[in-house]
Amino acid sequence: MGRAITYVILGGGVAAGYAALEFTKRGISHGELCIISEEPVVPYERPALSKGFLLPEAPSRLPSFHTCVGANEERLTPKWYKEHGIELVLGTRVKSADVRRKTLLTATGETISYKILIIATGARALQLEEFGVAGSDAENVCYLRDLADATRLVDVMKSCTGGNAVVIGGGYIGMECAASLVINKINVTMVFPEAHCMARLFTPKIASYYEDYYKSKGVKFIKGTALSSFDIDDSGKVTAVTLRDGNRLPADMVVVGIGIRPNTGLFEGQLTLEKGGIKVNGWMQSSNSSVYAVGDVAAFPVKLFGETRRLEHVDSARKSARHAVTAIMEPAKTSEFDYLPFFYSRVFTLSWQFYGDSVGEVVHYGDFSGSTFGAYWVSKGQLVGSFLEGGTKEEYEAIAKATKLKPDVEDLAELERQGLGFALAV
Ligand code: FDA
Ligand code: NAD
């Protein structure tokens, strides 16, 4: 069994949704585009899963957060795909790919051939077993990557009201889930190996603000250690968590957020990889000219830094996907991707944004005992990164603009004195 389709998007996550929208804007005919996804639903805004989806009151549910509502664009429902003649092969895993023959083989035994392939396979959550700890399949151990995980997490939370949760990992998933657990009236202890939360981005001073805020909500932190083993009862439930430092924590549920691995497996040995992802050029084109890669799985040149990076954030998934489609449909008019990295998070009533790169010397500014503060990163005499908590729309736009322009910074003390005013004046 086989069929031939001009454009195939492999993966049905954030990047796939934005790529589909861009294809229709650029003009494709019915039957020219197909999306193959392991997930049973059309693309949705994955960030909702650790935020609105987990709320006890009026939680977000599909179809409300299908792409592309996150960028204030049209919401692409199954009906929209049908109306645009986009073929959906959902709930179907691609189990092998042959880029020389330009074919994909699905788990249902179908061969789909393409002229152009866009790889948008995203990433999978790292499992505790990869760190030598057994128990991921216990009934009350939760991961969070897709809708099925989020649905399960909601069910487990509902059965644990008033109980104890242990959150393993102090990154994005750990921080956002810990906040949601508290809102669901569950006692939270966070455990992670670093000296402070969000170690990939936050400075100790920034981290301490958020940790204090979380402590004020009742969250406990156990830092500098990792999970050693679980106590699992006869019904297959974790009842306690033992840490490497010997601590033993009673647990009614566990949430694990210990990082991700990009889904490159189908293409290893066929395409050039870098930084754990599929290496692409400034047009999101891989080492095979018929194959593009976008989103979490792509390692692309960040012009601003003069370096190849793989980013794991929704803004880059949206924009890299749209850029790839533009490059495919209008190659002569498309210049190199010129992307300013943008990360954000919202927890409780807090909200921050970060632009650029967190390297070099750090200058903090603002009121760390209040609600608006931030930091700049300065490398080789230039502003390269900006963080702001509690800003207004105009202030966020100002730090984004300033970071993109990379202005010279001669005097760090003066930058600290000017604070947000520096970005507002650029
Ligand atoms: P994504 O993971 O969205 O999609 C990949 C798709 O490919 C999935 O549908 C998967 O099933 C499919 N697939 C993989 N292999 C396949 C195969 N072999 N066959 C068929 N289908 C296959 N970022 C941010 O900037 N701000 C935020 O607040 C958040 N919040 C957030 C919350 C949670 C819970 C998560 C898990 C992630 C975030 N992120 C985020 C990160 C952001 O969601 C992420 O960067 C994007 O979803 C990446 O989009 P992609 O399309 O690349 O992958
Ligand atoms: P992460 O990389 O943000 O954090 C991983 C954390 O795991 C580290 O901070 C560390 O504390 C911890 N860790 C690593 N090894 C460990 C071990 N053996 N034991 C205990 N802890 C360990 O990854 P994540 O939090 O799992 O997030 C997954 C993905 O989802 C990332 O790509 C992230 O960007 C994305 N995400 C982003 C947002 C956002 O941008 N607001 C929100 C949620 C998820």
C-alpha cells in the first residue's frame, strides 16, 4: 500500500500547526499537504498542558487551544484542515524513513512518499530509567509531554487532594507543575541536583526570588541531590521517594521533569546531526535538500550569536516552521532565518520573559523585593541577553528590541543604575 504526496509534515505538534497555516497562506492545492502524527488530535499549543489545562477551576480543554491561537492567529480545528484539503494521518507513528527514496513507513504498514519532507517530531521526555532509577510505570508517577500525559496528570492530582507530591527536576516542567499542584491543594516538595531552580537560565539571585515565592506558597526545596529509589506498594503505587542524600519523603504522587531528547531516531545515519538535533541551514534545510527540520528537533544557525543552536521553546517552533514553509514555497524571496531566542513562563501570578543569550557578565536591576525586576547579560562589551519579571507589554518589547540590536555597554555600574530605562532608551 502506498501513496505519493507533495509536502509531508512528520509530527503533529506546535511546529506542524504553524507550518500548515503558512502553507495555506502561501497557496497550496487540496491534497498537496499531509500531516502524519502519533498523537490522535490535530496540532495544539503544547504550553497549555502545564498551565491552563492543570487548573482545578475552568481548566482549558481542546478544542480551545489548537494552534495557532498562541500567536493570536486562526484556531485550526479538524474542520479547518478538511476545508483546506490537508490530509491528516493521526494516531499513526512513522516507524522508518528513507530519505534517499523519499519514503516514510507508518506503523500501520503504509508507505507515504513525498517530494518535500518537514520533520517536526519534537522531543520526548527523558525517563528516570535513563538515570538508573526504576519505577516510571508506577500508577502515580507522571511525566508531561503530550495530551495523554496531561490528562493522566489531572486524574492523579484529583485523587491526591490534600496529599503529598514530590516533583523531580527544577526546570520548566518542575516549576510549572509545582505551581499547578499547589493550586490543586497538594503539598509539594521539589528535588533537583543543582544549587538552585532553573539552573539553565536563572542566576542565583533570580532563582532565589522564585524559590522564596514558592516557599511562601508552601513548597519545600531539596537541592543538590537526586532520586535514588521509590517504595512501591502491592497495587503498583509509589508510597515514598528515597533520595541519594538519604532523605525519605512520603509521596502520594510524583511528577518527573528531567529534560528531553529530540526525536531524531528515524534519521540517524541519514542526515547530519548537531547539538542533539537535525542540523539545518538558515532556510531550515537539512543535509538532504528535500528534507527540512523545524521546532525542538532542529539545530539551526542563530545569526545573532553566529552559532548553531537547538532551542526547546514554542516561539522558535512557531517561527522556524513558518520560515521553512516560506523557504519551500518562495525560495527566491526568502532570506536566512534571523531569530531572536525568546523564552517565557507564567506561574501563579508571576510572569517573565527572556530574550537572547544568557552568557557573559550579569547585571541585575529593579526591585527584587517587589514585583518588577530583571537582568541583563553582557558579553564582549555588548548586551546579549535580557530578562524581565512583571513587565508591561511595552517593557517586554523594549528588552526584545534592545537585545536584538546588541548595543555596546561600556559601564556595567551605569547599566545597573539605568536598569529597565536602558532598554527603553535604545
Ligand atoms: P512537539 O513536541 O510540539 O510535536 C512533535 C509531534 O511529533 C508530536 O505530535 C509527536 O507525537 C509527533 N511525533 C514524534 N515522533 C513521531 C513519529 N515517529 N511518528 C509520528 N509522529 C511523531 N515553550 C515555551 O516557550 N513556553 C512555554 O510555556 C512552554 N510550555 C510547555 C509546556 C509543556 C508541558 C511542554 C511539554 C512544553 C512546553 N514548551 C513551552 C515547549 C514547547 O511546547 C515546545 O518547544 C514545542 O512544542 C516544540 O514544538 P515541535 O512541533 O517541535 O514539537
Ligand atoms: P529542563 O531541561 O528545563 O529541566 C530539567 C531539569 O531536570 C534540570 O533543571 C534538573 O534540575 C533536573 N534533572 C536533570 N537530571 C536529573 C536527575 N537525574 N534527577 C533529578 N533531576 C534531574 O527540562 P524539563 O523541565 O523536563 O522540560 C522539558 C521540556 O519542556 C524542555 O524542552 C522545556 O523547554 C519545555 N518546557 C518549556 C516551558 C517554558 O518554556 N515555559 C514550560 C514547560 C516545558
